Amino acid sequence: MARVCEICGKKPLTGNRVTTRGRAKYLGGVGTKITGISRRQFRPNLQRVRVTTANGTNKRMRVCTQCLRSGAVTRLVRQRPFRLPVELQKEKN
């Protein structure tokens, strides 16, 4: 299913987009007025990440950033093989 975190199940929520007009009172105006209210969606910040699962296999998942930051997911770390710098390779040979 799209736009759903596969770890915590976070999905889009609906709310209101409120449009205002006027200058705030603390700035010297007469206050702001609401001129329009329309529906909108709050979508989770999902990232496609390669994850190491519990049984040791690697899988690509859609995970929200809060799950990534909290450590709920162990991200697959692919290390590049170590290579000597070009200058040191010439000295070695």
C-alpha cells in the first residue's frame, strides 16, 4: 500500500488549510480574518530504504523518518572495499 510506513503504519491524515487576511494586532493592525477553509492532507515523510529484517534478509521498505531516527529500523550498511590512495599504490609497487 502506498504512502504508509511499513513499520509504524503512519498514513496520511486530513485537516484544514486556513487562509487568513489582514495584519496581526501585535503588529498594529486590526487583526487577521479567516477568508477561506479548504481540506488538505498531511502526508508522512516516507523514505525508501534498504533494511535488514529480523531473520537476516535484506528488504526495501517505505519507512517514515521518525522510525529511522528512533532506531526502529536497522538500515543496511554497505561498505566499499578499502583501496589505497594512488600515491601509496605507486610506492608499494
